[in-house]
Amino acid sequence: MVQVIAIALQILTHPLALFGAAAGAAGVLIGKAAQAAANLGGHTWATLSSSSNYGRIPVPRTPGLGKTATVDELLKTGAIPGQQGVILDQKYVSYSDLWELTRRTGLEYALTKENGSFVLRSGAANTVPIPNGIRPIAHTHPFDNVGIPEPLPSNPDINTLNQLWSLNPNGRRPRSTIIWGPNPGNTTQFGATGTQRLPP
């Protein structure tokens, strides 16, 4: 039943999912989340999203999903971690497995490391929330609405890292990875360009 609801929600928010295509992310837009989500669970939230309006309705967390899981369990069950995310009970996370989650669901996923553990969150076809001040290790870029992968960071992608660097301007330049396909070469590393926001 849970999987049927998740699939129905996916079809409503991501109509190309019926054809096996993933629509969505062309990049990352950092900004304040909606006021209702501005202080969820004691965190201030930033939203990673593309500049298009396609697929902005997030698929909710699968009911009954625990606080911890493995990517393999998410792949086997079809469970969606949602904005709350799951602590990954594993020491290594395969980018190809994260891409497979995106391929199957049509959703964008973000991988972070918090309190020494990997955390995986999902959002919509072109948006995924992460807490402010947390570096995205990697995030997936689903195919756009015509089935083309987006391998390059957008200004909003870079703004996510610029915002982090502005919190610690004497620290190391933040870097992150975009996962846009299943193969090892289907990733793009990018870094902050400064401490100021670029235009969207």
C-alpha cells in the first residue's frame, strides 16, 4: 500500500515517470524554505532546487520508515526518506546507487554528513531540502523534462556552496558533486566561487 501511494504521488508530481524518464533538476537554488518549513525539527532549512517550475511538489516520507536505513533497503522497498531524511547505516555510499534511487523515483536526493553519519534526503523532481550550514557531499540531477541529463552546476548550485563559505570565509573552499548518471564518469565536481551570492 505504501509503495502504491508513493508511486501515485510520483506520477502526480512527476508525470514523465510513467515513461521511465526522470524530470527535474537543472541545478540548485539555495534560499529559505517555505515559512512552514523554516524551523522544522530545530533546523533552519535551505532548499536545493532547479530554476524550473517543473516538479516542485515534494513526495512525502514513507510512513513507518525508521530513522536509519541503508541505500539497499531503500532500493528494495521503494521507501522515500523525504525532508526528514534517514541516517544511512553504512560507511560507504555508492554514487551509482544514489543515481538508481533517482532513476526509479524521479526525485532529487542529497547526501550530507551530520554528526559523523551519512544522511540522505529526498525532495521533488527538482528540489531537495537540506539544513542550512550543512555541506551537500553530493546531490542527484534527474533528467530534465525532455530526458536530457544536466551535468553542470547552475548559479544556484554554486550559491549553496558560496553560502557555506560565507559562514567560514577563512576555511577551505567548499566542494560538492553532482550525480547525473549511473557511471563513474557521470559526476561533476564543483566548488564555491566566493562568499557572495550569484544571480539565480
